[in-house]
Amino acid sequence: MSSTDNNRNGNPKPGRGWLSRGAPSLPEAFRSIAVPGAGKPLRKLAAFTGPGFMVAVGYMDPGNWATDLAGGSAFGYSLLSVILLSNLMAIVLQALAARLGIATGRDLASACRDSYNRPVSFLLWILCEIAIVACDLAEVIGTAIGLQLLFGLPLVWGVCLTGLDVFLILALQRRGFRRIEAFVMALLAVIALCFGYELLVAQPEAAAVLAGFVPRAEIVGNPAMLYIAIGILGATVMPHNLYLHSATVQTRAFEESETGKREAARYATVDSTVALMLALFVNAAILILAAAAFHTIGRTDIAEIQDAHALLTPTLGAAAASTLFAVALLASGQNSTVTATLAGQVVMEGFLRIRLPPWLRRLITRGIAIVPAVIVAALYGETGTARLLVLSQVILSMQLPFAVIPLVQFTSDRAKMGGLVSPLWLRGLAWAIAFLIVVLNVKLLLDTFGLTGA
């Protein structure tokens, strides 16, 4: 029998090569965006621009705000090195996710289902759903806080309103996947402009900021700093983004020869790298703002988003500072809920092969997050939201190895990737990143349960 022999579910047998395409990701948008022919590099780059920015949304969501505010307020600029390292790791991992989708025609969820036995695949699906719920919890609460800060809306009402995102996605996608990407990129521009203004007003000390990008051993040795650092890692390198990116790159109708795939992978990497540099700016700006506005005056206890909003204007002396902070938060939460809902669809379709009407698929994935968010908002109200947001990001980080290790494994396998298999240097770098993520998570668990003597 050949290497493309199928099992009774119509999927390639686990452990075998599967260069032929299975069921496409996001079938309603699959290969729906045309790519110009040869000799038009700028137009091709424009055609491939979009998936990376949708992924970048998850790197500046409200969960990032909670960890960055807590880190900047408590430790000044020290954790900027963690943001930088996390972003560099994200660039590598997202490039691998794009290569996987382009080379194999599979998203990461489908690849896991095709390669592992049913119990392992089911476990990975459960862990991924936990990550999506943790991510959505942060995004839904963040959106609700933004609505509360701008319009005085109670948190529970704001959480419920986020359910309307389902209908927004449906309305946009009926007009084509490009409309969703344009919407996301417009909100990203709003966030970047808001924080550009905040930094101008805060006037941080340049030398101290640059020094913050240099790694310190204290970060690993101090359990409190490590907890925030792991939260930043989880908030930056999000597991569901790997699933989403491997699917959204397949919305481009690139040439399916090996040359065409290599070109597509190159443009997709440029797209995601540029987008993630924007995410680096926003994440660093949040931490720098917290350090300049709060840490320098001895307010090391600012972790609640509401407290930061209330203190920005009197601290910085700029009337618009608090308002723009809330506007950026609302844009961040709205953007993140849109992309997380799409990621939920990719995961459900990839792992379970469930084919439901688009509105029902999105309603299910959205509801999974809204129900616990409503419970949290009702129980905790305006207090304790920062701790919940940081905890959600730590949970995300704990799920990372279960997405990163399969991704690195698949993209290192020539039988699966063909000519787009990762070169030796990239394999080494990717495995080193996976190892670092595992080590940091083990260290955090040992510290949490008091097993390190710290």
C-alpha cells in the first residue's frame, strides 16, 4: 500500500507522509484570495498581507495588558527583555505555522489528528480548548472593562454584549475574508496610535528603557518576577495563534508547485514578522507606560486595568491619556474576540472533523468563553479582574508545549513537509525554543507548589 493509504475515516495513517491535501481549513474562505503572477513582488506582498496581522492581534490582547501593567508597575523596565524574547520566539513559531499550512494544506489541528492516535489527538484537543477558553476569558473581560470605562456599562452586561461578535464576523465574512482582515488591521492601527500618544506624554527615560531589554538572571531567580514573566510569555506566544495562522495562510490561492509554495512561505513570513514587530511595540509600550507612570513614583501595586485608567490622567497630566487608554483597550478586546472565535472554528474542524453551519460553529466557540466570563464578572465584579487576567495568561503558557512540540515535530519531517522541511539551523532553533518553554513552565509549577525552596 502507498504512503497515502487512508484509514476508515478518510485520513492518512498516523506517522506516514501526507503531502496530499485533506479537508481544507476554513472551507468558506479556502484559497479565496487571488495572488498575482510572476514579476509583481509588491502586489504579491500585498496579497499575502493579512494573516500575520490577524495573528498579531492575540499578541496584544487584554491578557497582555494585565501582565504588562503588573510587570511595569512592580518591576519597572526589567521585564522588557522578556517581551523582546517572547516576540522573537513568536516570530519563529508563527513562521513555522505558516510553512506547515502552505506545505501540507493542513492546519495544525488537522495535522495532529492525522499524525497521532485518537487518545492523544483527543487530549490535545481538550488542552487546546482550555487554552481558547483562557484566552477568550481575558478578551471578553477586557472588552467588558473597556465598555465600562468608556460608557459606564456594568461588567456583566459588557460580557454579554461580546456575544454580538459572532454576527459581526458573519457579516464581514459574507463580504469576503479580506473584510475581516481589513477590520482587524484598522483596529490595530487605532491601538498603535493610542499608545504612541501615551508614550509621548509619559516621556520615559530612554537609557532605562534600553537597559530593560537586556536579560537579567534575577527574572528566573525571583518567583514573583518569574510568575509575571511566564504570564508575559503565555500572553505573547499563544497556542491558538499557531492553529489559526496555519489555517489563514491557506486563504491565498498561491501556486501549488514547490516553487510557488516556497514563495508563499517567504511572503507569509514577511507578513507575520512585520505584524509581530507592531505587537512588540504595543506590548513594550504598555509596560513602559506602567513603569514610567507608576513604578517611578512608587506605585508598584498597579495591576488592575481600571486603576491604571483612573490614574493615568492625574499622573501624566494629559486629559486624553485615560480616554485613549480605554479606547485602545476596547479595540484590543474587540479584535481579539474576533480572531479567537475563528481559531475556535479551526480547532473544532481540525480535531473533530465537525462540519456545522458557520453561525452555529461560531456561536458554540463564542459561548464556551462567554459563560465562564459571565460567572467571573458576576462573582468578582470590578475587583480581582487583574489576577484573573494574569492567571489566564499563565494557563495559556502551560498549554504552549502541547502546540509547539507537534508544530516543530511536523515541520522537521521531510515526509510531511517535502521541500519546505525546516533546515537544520531552524530545527535546532525551534527545538531550543520548545525546550525553553517547557523548562520555564516546570520552574513555575515547582515554585507554585513550593518544591524549589524559594
